[in-house]
Amino acid sequence: MASPIIIVQLAALHGPNIYRPQPGVVLRASAPADHTARLRNALKGGALAIGLVIAHLHVTAQPRANDTLLSAFFTTNEPDIGAELCRYVVDGINAELTGDETWDPDEPLLALRDRRQAQALPVAALQLIANARQRDIPATILPGGHLLLGYGARSWMVTMADLRATPDLQPPWSQLGRIPIIAITGERYRSHAVAEQAARYQARAIDHAERAAVIQALADPSCTALVVGFDTDSLLREGLPFDRCDLAVITDRAGQRPAAALDDDEWLKALGLPMLCSTAPTLINLTDPALHALLSYAPNGVMGWGGYATSAV
């Protein structure tokens, strides 16, 4: 009997991530052999069966000493459903590998299809999101069935229930927009940079931030500017909670590699992720040679960050 495939990482990425600028799903699994073709076909077939739109599907196999590391990534606007599809697909392949004739392929797939349909946005919400994109206004789906247009003091929120009841409901478009966002990554000096930038911009500050805390701040109408010190592991597990920031600061790559990073290259990509969304030159600690590989990727160039010189050690 063949050994089963074991999931070692499964992440629903709700925003720009180290793989693509769109939401998506990453799956990594330990397998007894190369099952890339089976995994790719099962993901395509499962997505079609439940009506999930996926794109940029990329499946690879990396032989290791005692197993094969299977990796899969695809983009989708419904990453939570996509992650559950990955679990279903791995369960199905394992049933084949282990000869488990009791596994039912239909019931969990139907349940996943029903869940996706139940979470489908009303037409009125889709129209508002499309109108917001035309106006360059961010649109965010919040937990609990809310739609957030804009950020902070320039935001408007509505429930899906209200949109179903009043489909022609319109937000105050002229009042909606973005607030200043400063995104900071790093390990040893990040907290110092957060305090430094919060004082400079007179902004609300969040350190060791994960997606939920940032979204909560962006949905607060009293928030006029936001400085975020990102937990590196969160960036790898969840992606960015926004598609644009006014400034990115990268302080250092020091200490122990985050658990969600496969290698140092992924760690570095996570630290550099906000700079890809920055509208200004990125501030980078040029004295840290571990960050030098990022310099050529900053879309608006880089400037030296020297806050390490005055931070606590």
C-alpha cells in the first residue's frame, strides 16, 4: 500500500502575495512520488465541478531525500474555497493511493459547491465593486458579510443583506478614497521603524500585524492614516491586506526564518512584498547585505533607511 500525501502547508492568500499580485492559494505536501499530473487534473476538475474560477495554476514536484515535495499555486477571488478544494483533492488522491473504498468523492464536493454558492456576492455588490475599481477606490469583503469601499476616514460600509434588500443603494462616491498607509517589514528593527513613521505621519500604528488587525483598522472611520509593522509569517500565510501603500520600509532580515517560509528566498520575498505596492521610493537598510537582492525590484527605486543607527539593540 502506498504512503499517503501529507499536507505541510496550505494557505488562503487574500491579497497580493509572494507568488502573484492577486489573491490565491498555495499548497505544499509531502508525497511518496511525483503526482503533479494527478494533482493538476484534480484541481482543474474540482474547480469546474463547484464553479470556482481559478487561473495561473502552477504545480511542481521537488525530489527530496525521503519523499517528494509537491507544490501547487493558483489565483482565485475565493481563496478560502480554493484552500478547501485543495484538501478535498488531497483526500481523493490519498483514497486512490491507499485503496480506501469508503471515501465518498461526491458528498464533500457537493457541500463545497453549496458553500461557494451560499457565499456568492449579490449582483448589487458586484456592481459597486466594479464602480469602485473604475474610480480607483479599494473594495474589501469583510468577515460577517460586509462590503467596505474606501479606507478609514474615507470609507463606507454596507451589509450584503442591505444590498439584497435595496439593490440600488449608492455610497457617497465623492467622499470615498484611500488614506496614507506606511508598510514596514523586518525583524530586529521593525518596531523602531513603526514608532518612527507613526510619529512622522501622526498615524495609527500597528506592530506584529496580521491581516485581521489591519482590515479592522482600515474599516474604522476614525482612522486617518495607518502605519503597519507586518509579522513576516503573516505575509507568507495571508498576503497583503491592501493593494497599494504610500511608503514601504524594509529594516533588516535577521534572526530565525519564519515558519511559513520554505527557504531564505521566500523569507526575502515576503520582506520585499510591500515595496511592490509602494507609490514612493522604498526605504531599505542598505547596511544589511541580506536585503541587497531586493534593490533592483523596487518599482520606484530605493533610498537608504538609517533608523537602525538609533534603535535599541
